[in-house]
Amino acid sequence: MPASTGERLYVATSLADAVAALADRGPAGAPLAGATWIMRAPIRREELRSSYVGIGGIAELRSVEMTDDEIHIGACVTHADLIAALAGVEGCDGLVAAAGGAANPAVRQMATVGGNLCTSDFPASDLSPALLCLDASVELRTPSGQERVPLGRLLDIRRTLEPGTLVTGVVIARKPVQTGHSRLPLRKAGDYPVAIVSMAVALGSDGLIEDIKVAVGSVEASARRWPQLEAQLLGHPLDPAKAYELAKAGVGVFAGRESVEAPGWYRVQVLPTLVRRAAQAALAARQQR
């Protein structure tokens, strides 16, 4: 049985224990693992929850498992763990680059995959676009059972998840794709990126694009796919210069968010350059295979 809901921090000993403890605490409680976002709440002038459920010690949430068909990433896997587990794995170059470019080494040792995806007030997540272009799904656990939903769906509903709902992992179907990830920080590594573009491409034996996914992050309040650009690139060679021109003509589908770091128009304006860089990275990944 979970400890009293009056405790400020309750350390769960199992997944079932964590879900029950979160359900008991209702809206007043929240899961805690790396805490890289939670610990800065006072700086953002946000109130802390009255109770947290520690989930970082649950072994099944900290593993990366690979089969011939899928890659399963536990919600408490850190960015650093993700890099170590997926470096050199086909189709994961962009995801590894996303994890390796986020924040700084100290944060990457602590920040978790689940926390990165579930923090609805953090639009600059590198992992969100990198996983979106891989058609990732997310596993959810509740007191009544478990389900798997597309990542895009989670990004839409994460603010309204019922108490007791816990993201337990991310699942990626293994496909013969090449991926690239490009981000533009304001000044240096560790800054939040102005904009992010991730790309996953499947090329046929003739060099033409058979399937392509492009995802954009940090430009709007939440990462999302760019289906208009995908449709224009499909069936053609992956030409970074052409991708740049198509992106430049089509950036009007985005409404850049305003912030103290960068104006919205600038976030949108840099997207074509990031599309070109992501395409170049995807081509480089193919050449290394």
C-alpha cells in the first residue's frame, strides 16, 4: 500500500505502487525522476505540487530493450543512457543527436525521456520531434490497465491526463530509415533552441524517397509534424537544397511562439536552414551504413 498522501516525497518500490500512489494523491501529486524541470519551478515562479512520487528507482522504467521489431525505452532512461544504448543503431542517429545536443552534460545525466515528453510547459524538447519523426508510441499505465498511444496524441492530451496515469515507456518500430536532427541554439550549447527539425527518410534502391517524416519543435507550443513538406518531398531524391527551397516556400503553416529568447517570426524564418541541415545529416547517416 502506498504511504500517506501527506508525505511530500513517497519513493515507489514498483510500477504498481507508483500508479496507486499517484492515484491516491490526485491532482496534488506528480511523478518525480530526474527532477531537472521540477527543481527550477521556483525560478519560473511556479508552485510545487504538495506531494511527489519518486519513480527513478523502478528498474523496468530504466531499461532500453531492443528486439528485431521494436526498441522499448523506459520512461526513466536518461538522455545520457539513451545515447549510450542507441549509438550506432540504424535509424537512431537523429535521436542520439537530439539527446546529445539537449541542455548540458550534467542535465543529460539526470533528465529523463518521460519527463522530457510529459512537461507540457517545455516547448523546446529535442526528444519530441526526434521521436515524432520515428512514429514513436507511448505506453501509459493507469490503475485500470495500460494502453499505447501515438506520441503526437500524448503531446495533445498530456495536460489533461487523469491522476494515476503514468508514462512508462516509449516504443519505436525498427525500420530501415536514415534520420537527421538539427537545432539552432541562440548562442551556445545549453541554451534552449530557437527551432528544431528532425527528419526520418526511407530511400528506395533508385534513390527516391519512399517514406519521409519531418517534425518541428520549439517553434510552437508543442512539437508537430510537417505533413505538407513531407508530401512535396515524397517520390523525389533527398536533395538538401531542394528541401530548403520547399521549406522556405511553405513555412507559413507555422505560427512562431513569442518569448523572451526569440520572437516568433525568427523561429519560423530559420526553419528552412534547419530542414537542409537535417536532410544533410540523414544523407550522411546513410553513407556511414
